[in-house]
Amino acid sequence: IAGHEAKLIALLADPDPDVVRGGSMALAALEVKAALPALAKAMQRATYPETRRDLAVAQARLGSTDGIPVLLGGLDHPDDLIRESYSEALFAVTGAHLGYDPLESRPHRLEAISRLQAWWAESAKPELLKAAQPVDKKSAARAMKLVGDIGGSDLVGSTSEKDKEMEEELVAMGDAAIPALNHALKWAPGFADKRAA
């Protein structure tokens, strides 16, 4: 992708929100700060909350605080999953949650949102933004395989001994296992036993 920054920036004007999302993520990964004006324009055009969230994250990854108010606003979205994704995005780029729980009752959420908004109004500066953590794709794939195997499946049963070995391997992986574990904890209700495992 490197060397194609101008083409990636042009994708931010595409009418397809998935193209805009992909372009913004690639530009953020490549640390193309020249994309910030185009990201701001894309944000003005974006209507889908998921697109706005991803553009805000890309802005933050490139050192701009312009998208943080968008992330704060998404904390009161009526859809549980979108609200949770905004919360995770805000935490990923700022490291702050101040007691906000996206699944808490709305009055409690509003109190936490108020704290976050006050904190940001007082402290807003690019130095507060957290850099993206490098991802070891091999470890991430292994962690995802382990969390998929723990608790068995329709095709393969599970034993507590086998699950224990996989659990120990995940623990030994440390932080590299966290994204896969977070993913597994959000599996659908039919996967309750696997989530518990």
C-alpha cells in the first residue's frame, strides 16, 4: 500500500462507506498525516454511525483530536452494539472510560458521559491520544484459534484437560490474547457455554 497514499486519500471521497472505511484505516496504519483534511471532509459527509466512528479513530491515530467529540457523542447511541463499539474506540484512542458502561441504564450512562465530556473539555490535547499497538498477526491468529476451540464445537467435543491447556497457552500469550478474548466474549447467546469457557 505504501507509495499509493494519494490514491488512498482519494478513496475517502468514494460514495461507498466501506471504501471510505478501508481507506481511512489504511491511511491511519501508514501514518499519512496529509490525509487529515480529507478525513475531515469525509466525516462531514458520513451518515452511518459506523463510518463516523472509524473516521474518528483514523483521525486520532494520525494525531488529530477532531474526531473525539464524535466518539463521545456515540456513547449515547440507541443501539447497544454501536454504543459499545464507540466506547471501545474511545478507550482505544484515549485510554479513558471514567466508569462508562455502554450496557448500563441510560441515566447512569449519561452521568459517565458527562464526566468524559468534562474531562475532554478540560484536557483535550493531541498528547493524550494513544498510539495504536503493533499487532503480531501470527499470535493474533493463534489466539483466535484457541478461543474458538475452547469449549468445543458442534463437530469436536471438548475436555476440561484440553480446555485447561488452551487456557494456559492464552494466559502465556499475555496482551496478544486480549483482542481474541474480547471477540469471544461477544459471541451470540447460543455460544453461552463457549463464552463461559
